[in-house]
Amino acid sequence: MVEKAAETCFNAVPVLRTLVAILAAAGLACAAAPASTPSPLIPAGISVSGVRVGGLTAEPARAKLERAFSRPVTIRTPGGLMRVTPDQVGASSSIAAAVSSALAATPASSIALPVHYSTTRIAAVVGKLTRRYDRAPVNATVTGATAEGPTFTASKPGNAVDAKAMETEIAQALRTGNRRSLALIEHPIAPKRTAANYGPVIVVVRGSNTLTLYHGTTRVRRFPVATGQAIYPTPSGLWHIMDKQLNPWWYPPTYDAWAKGLKPVPPGPSNPLGTRWMGLNAPGVGIHGTDAPSSIGYSASHGCIRMQVPDAEWLFERVAVGTPVVIL
């Protein structure tokens, strides 16, 4: 029995030696394997287009920049906030390149994020703003007259979005990454015509047989005139000059009985219209000179407004087709 036990122990020795060798080899293999290398960190104080990425590894930095870049540009408008996303204007950014630059940069560096966008799409966004918020000015118009002169509707200034400035602001926000809200840039547009600078307006008062030329609300000059007889009254109302003739012919109005048998009169000293004619849009009525100067100051015409020839010539040079004529 003793011999058998001894034989067993003797046989176990090679097995133990083999196990020790295996364990030793495994230990050597573990010692030879390299340790895993940690991801490099972006140096402290680094920012990319204002976004701080110092101390981050590449992947967290990339995710942070993507979140920052995807934020919309906000525009403050009279109707509320308008948000413009980078996708709307075809904007894209080279975030991978920016992260690579950040990893290689010296501490506390500021790195720009390369951004590309569509100027056409930005212009389309601004075009929506102009269509919504542009407002044309409202000019004053003549509504009538009183003893003090012509009356007008109120003029109102307009408004225009500065399209070029807004396109620049949106592009700048995309390039810099600054997402502060932008104010809508607008400019007032003054009306071309106010009551004060309206231009020529004629006021005729039948009761006093006077014609007054105004420039807006400012009286320029007053003239004595002849207006229509009781049976041929000068029509009251708001009219305008629609025709101007120098040295006109006079043609008898065929629709009036008083003109039956009369023939046209060419320009000259005996022409009933004098040397100037300013026809109104009131049928058959105009402002003109006369070959009967003694009628001035009276209700003596067949509906027209007669002036002394020199006065009609003076007025002719200072009014245009379209000039309002108010007859009271």
C-alpha cells in the first residue's frame, strides 16, 4: 500500500510542473498585452463658434456642436417671433473638421465652425417678411374745400423691411453660431403727398366769383372770374383738369340751344376762350380766358369759368392735367 501511494505521488509531480508552466506562460502573456489608450481630451478653454468644448472628448464635443448649430435663428416681428431653422436655408456645418481643429488647438483658443448656406433660400425667407410687413404710404387726397381752402384726407407714412440688412443678419447668425434674437429691420417711407405739400389745387367760389390757386394748404393767388348764369350754372363738386390747350379753337356746343347757328372760331382776339383752355371732367366745362373781359366778376357764362386772358395764361403755366378743381 505504501508503495502504491508513493507511486501516485511520483506520477503527480509532472502534472503539477505542467500546470505551473501554463500559469507562468499566461502571466507572461498578460504582462505583454498593451493597456487600452484613453480618448484624447480637447484642451481646456477651447470654444467653437462660442460653444465651449474644452475638456470634452471628440464624440461629446460633436454632439454639443450639433445641438448648438441646429437651434433656429429667431426674428422679432410686429406679429410675434419667427423662427428660421438651418434646414430652411440649406445650412450645413463642418462639425467633424471643427472638432479635429479643437483637439489640435492650444488651450483657450477660439475656433470658427465652417458653415455653408443658400443665399437664395435666405432671400426667400426675407421675402416672406417683406410681403407680410411692407406697407405702402398713403398719400393725401383732396376731398373738397371750405372758405379756408381745400380739405384733404390724412396722409400716412409707410413701412419697408430692409431686405439686404435682414439677409446679412441671418447669415451672420448662422456663421457665428450666435442665436440671440434678431429685430426686424424696417424703415419708414414718407408719403409723396401730404396736405402741406400736395401741389396745385384750384378752388372756385360761385357766390363771390373768385378762383384761388393753392399749393396744398397754402394760398398762392386769388383771381376774379365769371361763373355760370342761373340757367347755366357752373356745376359744384370736386373735379379735375383733364385737358389743356394752348390757343384753342372754340366750337359751339351743339347740345345747347343758345349755340345754334354759331360757327367755330379759330385762335385770335375774338375767340371766346381767349388764349388758354383748361377743360374739366365736368362735361363742357372749363377754365379759360375770354374776349368779354367786362363779364369778369359776374355770373355771366354758360357754365365755364372765365378769367382775364393774362390771368388764364399765368394759371395755365402752374397747373397740370389731373389738378383738382373744387367748385363751391
